[in-house]
Amino acid sequence: MPNLSDATRHRILYGGDYNPEQWPEETWYEDVRLMRAAGVNSVTLGVFSWAKLEPRPGEYDFAWLDRLMDLMHENGIGVVLATPTASPPPWLGHLHPDTLPRDEDGRTEWWGGRQHFSHSSATYRRHAAAVTEALAARYGGHPALTMWHINNEYCTFDHGDEAAVRFRRWLQDRYGTLDALNTAWGTAFWSQGYGDWDEILPARRAHYLKNPTQVLDFRRFTSDMLLECFTAERDIVRRHTPHLPVTTNFMPLWHGQDAWRWAEEEDVVSVDLYPDPRDPHGAQEGALVQDMTRSQARGPWMLMEQAAGAVNWRGANHPKPRGLNRLWSLQAVARGADAVCYFQWRQSRQGAEKFHSGMVGHAGEEGRTHQEVKQLGADLARLGPHVAGSRVTADIAVLHDWHSWWAGDQDGRPSTRFAYPDVLRAWHRALWEARLTTDFAHPEHDLAPYRAVVVPQLYALTDAATDNLLAYVRGGGTLVCGFLTGTADQDDRIRPGGMDARLRELFGIRTLHEWWPLDTGETAVCDGFHGTLWSEEIEPDGTADETLPYQGGELDGLPAVLRKGRAWYLSTLPEPDALRDLLTRVAADAGARPVLGGLPADVEAVRRGDLLFLLNHGRDQVTVEVPGTHRDLLTDATVTDGVTLGRYGVAVLTEPPA
């Protein structure tokens, strides 16, 4: 299958969403002039253009898009052509109300915004296929076309009647019989036994707590239905252009898609990334999303959207300070991106996102944001021939699974004081601050290539996943698991003993007596650190090689941390410094080392292929010691034994030619 390298051709794609239908045609020529000056080599067209392309049912207007495709080609700018199916035109909902989704209360989500489509609607799917077919037939042979972008940020839930029919069909395929479904859902509780498939509904509003496994399956179903929408359009464009890659854009760590499964259906994995510039952990949030996307892609990936400046959905939408846009963009390249793009090229003057920044902002060509965009374009042009297509390697894998997240993120749990993504971020942050490069992996993936595997939390584990972890440790790997891991199976059925018996044996646990969640602001005093969020009443079986006990309170003397051989279990979340120090020790014992030692506090070092990226996330000038003589690709300067980085500074070092 085609991949990102087929579109990049030893360069980094640079550009973003271009919505010229919002502007008079004379502006298009000004846009092209600015694009060329900024080093833009790729634009995404048509993401939200359905009403423009098909103003009335079956009546297409391609003349404007013909001129744009030709204009881009004449100026050496490639086109990522989008199917416009994320925002159906008003006529579709007006003529076919069955295409509109309903929320869990049965209320219709009307047109006037975006994403107003029912993934289960046969009418929606038919019209989406028709406009996709028309686009692919017309532009499949156009020389400007480099890639297809299907829909946009799939995120629509639907609890309507047609979704209910599809949900029942999905359940029949999954379980086969009602007896099997009733067993999986535990319907003996609260008199929920089903005697007919037609009795089953989506996870609609309930008087009290919903059936957890019904909710879990509805989340699985939603991901699968949206994926069906994607693959249907993908298959249409592939039929016309089998040589071109196809993508759709993930949202970072979004709850609604099993991105492991989705990534297998894409030629290019792409993501939208919008860290808050005021967030002191913004750089680490970016690194987490970049590591996860790279791991889903199993190679180079595409940063489909980011903001050149401010967004418009936070309480106070701050712009990026001078230099931060460049820094975060080059961080993405360091962690495997072969495309750096934005939403959007020119900031809108009307509509819901007129205060969302663009590569050309309201200040125009002379604005600071656009001037920084031009500098970044020059940087990427220098780096492209050296970096495009190269890989990032890691000795450590962080395990993540959407199904486990869906199972654990429901009502009726021991604690609502924490969310799974916060636990995942805390563990990744500890590894990032230890300067340890990490991949992400599914718990059933091959883990043999990694020196250490960390599991921040996997509440629900399949038998296959558990077997995989056990085999990894038996094969000499080092495993570190966080609290509430292995508690339930794939049906959200609690394992006997509150943790899978095989895992208890692995960690040296005889009995897990009770879960002791910690309240907001409450900590557990442990040997050498404080625990947060959670604690557990664990009785060890005497086989552990090392324990760190709780001190004081009901759990006094019981283990907060156990190690048996190469397997570690943390029954609490250590405070940040303690978690970082513990994981640093575990990694070192496993033979995993930072890319570069002795780094200043705010400097990140990442090796991609033969290049060493140094990124200063601080505002103060720092000097980084790097033994030997190197060439900085961004400045073409030769540096010996060290490099000085200014505020938000970046160096990309390689060996100079002999």
C-alpha cells in the first residue's frame, strides 16, 4: 500500500487546511504568493465544502475547485483532497431527517454546526459515497493530487433508532446468541435479562446507573460504525487512485475511537494537536501524542492540524509566545512527523472559528505569526532531505488500550477523583522528564523489542493480553504496572480476587483485600515518597524481592510497591519526582538509557535516524554538552563539544561530511 513517503519524496510536507471558498477569488492569488514565500508545499482542500460542491442533491459545481487544483499545480503546491462528509449541507438534513444523529436523551442534533451526521444512517452513507465518488472520478488523475483525507475528526455518537438497529446487528455478530449476550452483560443483575434482540437499545438515558458492559459495547460499536464510514469512502478513492495514500485525522487521545484498529486501515496516520501554550506540561503533552501517533503509524506520521497562534475554545485563549510554534513543530519532526500542517492557512473573518488563528492571521503578511510561519518553512526545507522517512527507536513501551479505558471510565467505580488519561500522562511525563524515549503499544502487541514495558493502568485485560505480559517477563523483559491493572476481563467482569491470579503470582501478591482510593488532596505516606489518587490493601505472598511499605494509617506496613524479579507493581501513584526516580532506576536496570546525559532542566533530546534533536523548552539560554564535532542543520554551523540554545531554541545535529 502507498505510504507517507510516497507523498513527501524526501521532504517534509508543510501547509494546512485551505478554505478558499470563504474568500473572493482574487485573494487566491495573494494566498499562493504568500504560500510560496513561506515554503508551503501542501494544502488540504475541501474539508468543509460539501454545500459548495453539491449545492442541491445530485447537482455538482466543480468549476471553482478545478481552478484551485490547477492553480496549486501551477505553483508547485500539492493537494491533499478531502471528502467533505464531516459537514453535510442543510438540504441533506432537511430532506432526510434520518441522517441526523440523536443524543442519549433522544434529542436531534441539527445542522448549523458540523459533524451532524448519523454514522448508521443508510441515507447518509449513500450520499457520502456519491459525493466521494464524484470527487475521485473528477480529480483522481489530477497532477496536483498527492493524498486523500477522509472526513474530519470522526467524533459523532448516535443513539437514534437506526443506530439501535445497527447496534443489535453488531451485537448479534459479536455474541451470536442472546444467552451469550446476557452472560457477557451480567443481566442477571437488576432484572435486565433480554429475551428478544428488539428489546436492546443503545446506551440511552437511564434512571440510575447504566449497565457497564452495555455502555462498553456501545462505545465499541460507535468506533466500529465510524470506521465503516471511513473505509467505505477510503475504498472509493482507492479504486480510482490505488497509488495514492489515504488518511483521516485523529484527535489526540480521544475517547471515542479505538485508534489501534483504525490505524491498521490507514495508509498514513495523522493527528490534530493543540496543547495549551500556558500549560507548563504542554511540551510533554505534545510528546505523548507524538509518541502515540508514531507508534500507531509504526513509522513516520502526519501532524495534520495545529494552531499557529491562539485557539478559540478555552476559557482564555492565549496566543503562542514568540518561538513556541517553531519549537513545538520541530518537536513533532523530532518524534517522527514527516508532515507539519495547520488549521488553517488564512484566518477566517466569519463563522464559529474566526478567532482561531491561521498561518496568515488577521494581522496579515507582516504579523508576527506569519513571519514565524515563514521561518519554520525555511527550517523544514533544510531538514527535509536529511530527516524524511527516518525512524525514531525506543527501548521502552507504554501500554495503552481504548477498550480498557472505556471499561474503567464509567460510573459506579471506587473513585471518580481521577481519570485514566491523567494517569497515563503522569507515567509518560515521568519517563519524558527522565529523558527516556518511549513508544506506545497495545497489550497484545509483540513486546520483545523493548527492554522495559510500563503499564500506567489497564483496568480490563483480555486473557491474551495477560498471557503476553507473562511471556514478556519470562523472556527476560522488565515490567512495571500501575494500580488497578488486571482487575476485570474484556466484559468488565471483575477477576476473582480483584486482580488476575496470574498477575498476583507474577508480582508476589497473595490477596488484594480492599481498594483504598484517596480523596482530593489526600496522600498516602510511603517509604521514601507520598502516594496519590489510590492505595490498596495488599497481602504479599512472601516471594517478593523488594517492597516499599505504606507508613501509618490503615495500611501501615503493607506494600505500596512490590518487585518480584523483573516485575514491579505500584499500588498507588507516586508523586511526580518519586515516580520519575523509580522509573529511571527501573529503566537503567533494564539497560535503557537517555539519548544524552547531563541535560539542562528544560532541554529535550531525541534521536531520529542519525540526527540528534535538542529542544529548549525554557525561556533562558542554556548550553548543552555534546561530545565531538557536529553540524547543526538549521544554521549550517559546526559545533564542537556543545551547543548553545536560546529561548525556545532548537538544534539538529549531524556529523559533518568527512
